Amino acid sequence: MKLPITDEYLLRYLNGELSAQEILAFKNQITESNDLQHRLDELLIVHTYLRQTSMLQNPGTSFTASVMHGLDRIKAPGISVKRGLLLLVGSLVASGIALGLLSLGAFDTSTSLLIEPSVQTKFIEVPKISIPFNTKVLINGIIFLNLGLLLVLLDRTILKPFFQQRAEASH
């Protein structure tokens, strides 16, 4: 009887999960196929390695607690207060300038990006590509991203240290 031998079947053989009748049929079939023997040898190497490796164990019951406790001792690198305040002020100034220009109508006109072909030939005519875009939308997007940066900087440089100091003072 020919068995459909897959990697799963080979692993069941290596784990000793086959019946005596299945083992006998398997051994008869494996002696006839060099490819099957080669695949069994490959899986045997992996199987032996995994059994010998003692590092592949389940973590202990206190593993999660010890890792979480260790996280409190690690200080994450951050922006210094001085640099954070400089970035905060610079971003505020840049946003103010952009909003001022936007309110004056400096970006009200639509422009187009003209892409010209790099090589001109007589045989092939490549059309010029014009991509219209509104600079007002672009500037609004930049201002929006800048405001997001401002909120992150405000949190990291002013609010987080302030509330950490209050929490430490209350203990």
C-alpha cells in the first residue's frame, strides 16, 4: 500500500506517532525513494537540533513581571528641554509665517508642474506632461504636519517633565 507521504507524515514518524503497521509501510516506501530519504534526513537534522537545544523552553511564571519591572529602570533617550524649547519656538515661528502668508493670499494661485522629456527625437514625439496642483493645499498640509510636531514637542519638552516632577514630589 502506497502512503501519501508529506512533511507532516515524516515529522509524525520522527516523533514516534505512527502505528506499527504505518511504520512498516513507511519503511518499505522510503527504501524505494531517494528523494523521500533525503527529505527525511533533512528533517531529522532539524528535529535533532530542536531536541538538543535547551534554549527553546517556555519562560517561567515570573518572566513577564521581571521584564515589566525592568522597563521602569530604563530611561528612554529623549530631547533635552533646551533643544525641545528651541524646536517648539522655531516651529511656532514657521507656522506663524506660513499662516500669515496664507492669509495674505500668497498661495491662492494654482500652478502646474511641467515635466519635459529629457531626449527629443524626430521619430518619437514624447508629450510634455503638466501636473496641476494647488499650492494652498500643499501649504495647509505642511502647516497641519507642523502643528502635529508642535503637539509632540509640547508633550515631550514641557508637559511630560512637569507631570513627572509632580508625581515624584507627591511620593
